[in-house]
Amino acid sequence: MAILLVAAAALLACSDRPRSNPLDPQNPDQVRGNVGFNALAGNHQVLLQWDPLEFIDLEGIRIQRTEAGTDDTVTLNDSLPLPVGATSYLDNSPDNGVTYLYNLQFELKGSQEKPRTMSDTVEPGPVFAWLELVDYGQLVLMTPDFRDEANSLQASFYDIQDVQTGVSLWVLSGSQEGLGSLSLFSFSGELREENLFGISSIAAFQVDHRENSVWVAVSGSNGFVYHFGGGGNLQSSYTTGIRVASLAVDVWGSDVWVGSSEPTIARMNMVGEGVTKYSHSSFIKPEKVVTARETAGVWILDTGSRRALHFTDSGIEWEYADFNDPRDLVVSQDGSLCWVADFGADAVVVLDNQGHERDVITGLGMPHHLGFNSVDTTVYVSGLERLATKIDQNGQVLWQRTLPDRPGLIELAY
């Protein structure tokens, strides 16, 4: 998905930062007043917005950009200042992964003074993130640097259970006690369809990105799973015989794995070979199943036995059981690394492809949801103590943001 800030400009949310008039003689900070100035990061883009400026002596506006850590300031519209009535500017020239400071500079009639706003810091990047706001049942699109909200769905949800992206945005809400339903949104936040497929008892779903189809599991002990094509047509159906908690598409094995609240997992073969169930002494509630794009097998988070496992046709390849209260699990595309959010230990544990502990990252504000970034093999962490953190494959914290609201589910959008 290509997200352009200019396309969502009308919906962009500004931060609640102090606002002041830099040209007001009573303003003690005349040179660096804010006037609602806000810079929002995009993909090779930065959108600048500010309040309408109705100052008698104002003649024009210039945009200044400084790369963080340097003294080199560039005036982006040096040849022609913006008109007095301008309230936004789109910079299409920044590099991704570079931190910039932006400010406005004002030209005044009959004066050599050029007062400036306070600088705002941004870091453009190719990956945005849909983020659940736990206390409000809402989904917002965060800018790549997680400093601002770029967009939000014009809807509120009861008990969001899962969020996935394909060519659209899929939201499963209210799925406890068999009442879950799927809603489909465009990336601009518009509702396209609710109660998809006419099913209001959905337990789990999984978008198959190869053909833009979707797998849907119905609540109940029979564990019915349906496969719908991109046009909404029913392609196949399965009876797993277990209560489905999650689904994961195994591209290499042409299978769909099924996690369950029962001590059993299942595998559905997409080419008509039926359903195979697996039980093991280590299974109590193997609820979360995850697959890797470049290798076969399934990674399992068993919240009942508080362990992570890697399972293949040969059985359990490895298992790790030193968790306090594991909540979420993600895997790299090649299956070489696995990250587990251990809410009870306030840590993310990184495991290698043998199940050995590689790193333990702490200070994440009670992590409970993870998002894997396939562009640079990093992981986004949301903590209930209002922290959002990005960590790399070496266990280093790349950034950490304190958010105004408690974050929940994370779904990355490229």
C-alpha cells in the first residue's frame, strides 16, 4: 500500500502543542512562537501545517529545514516565499530514515527582522502503523516516526480483536462470546462494508495476500473455517473440530494453521487433503499461531503453558518456557528470529531459530502487542503504560515514544 500524506491532508490530526503569536509584542517568545506549527512525517514526504496567520505586517512565509546534528539549514522556498494566507506545505525532498527539524520563517513589511517558529522534529519512513487506542476502541494511522496521528477511522469498536491490511483494512471486533464481526475500510478511513460475509460469530480471520482472499473461522466447538475469494465468493470450507483462536497461512506448505483455546492445533491443506489435528503434552492453550514467509512450519504461543514453540511435520523443533505472562509473538520472514511480548516481565524476549534466548529487552511499559516490519527487520512494541517502541534485530531500541493514549494492537502498512 502506498500512503501519501498529501492524499490524507484533510484528515491529518495536529498535536496539542502550545500555540502563540510570534508577532505579538506581548509574546515573551516572539522569535520562536509556535502558531500551531506541526510537521508530519510520511514516505519521502513531510507535510507542514500551521494556523492561519492574520498579521498586518506579514509579507511572506519561508520554510526552513535542518538535518538533525548539523548546522546546515536549507530554505526550501528560497526563491519565492509562500503567500500570507498559506497554511500548509508539502516537502517531497526529504530522505527516509533521516531526522529533520523544520520551522517557518516570516518576512515582515519594512523590517529586516525574520522571526521564526519553534522547530518541529520528524523522521520520514516507508512504514506506517494502524494502532489501536485501547481506552477508546479506535484505530489511528501513525506517522512512520510515531510522533503524530496521520489519520483515523471514523468509527468506534467494541473489543477490537484483530486488525489486518491487504488492499484494504480489515477489523475484527466484539469477537468474545461468539459475537465477532468483520468490517472493511479503505485506507482513507471510509467504511466499505460491515458484517462481512453475513457472519456475526467470527472467532478469527486471516488475509491471504497472495490472492487477496480471506480465511474466516466461526466461533464454536466445531471450528468451521471458510475461505472467501477477493470478490466475496465462497471457495472452500473446513471443519477443524476444535475451537479456533487464530489462523496463519503457510505459503511454503500450502497450508493454513489453526490455533486453539483447546490443547490441540490443526492444519488445513489448501489443495484438498483435509484437516490434520495435533496434540502434545506441552499444549494447554496454543492460541496464537504464526508463520514465516520464507520457511515452512508454524510458531506457537501457548498462553496456558506460558511457552513458545516451533512446530513442523517432524513435531516440536524447539520450545521455550521461561515466560511470565506472554501476550504476543512475531517472526522474521526467514524464521531466524522470534520475538515474544512478555507482559508480566515487562520485556520482549528474542529467540533464535533453535529456540535459544538471544536478547531480553526491558523498559517497554508492559508490552502486550507486537508488529513486525519486514522492510528493515525491526519490531514495533506497544505497552499499556502509553509507550510505543521500535527495536532492531540486535535488541537495540531505535526510538521510544510516550503517547497520549494507551496503545494496543499494531498492524503495519507499507
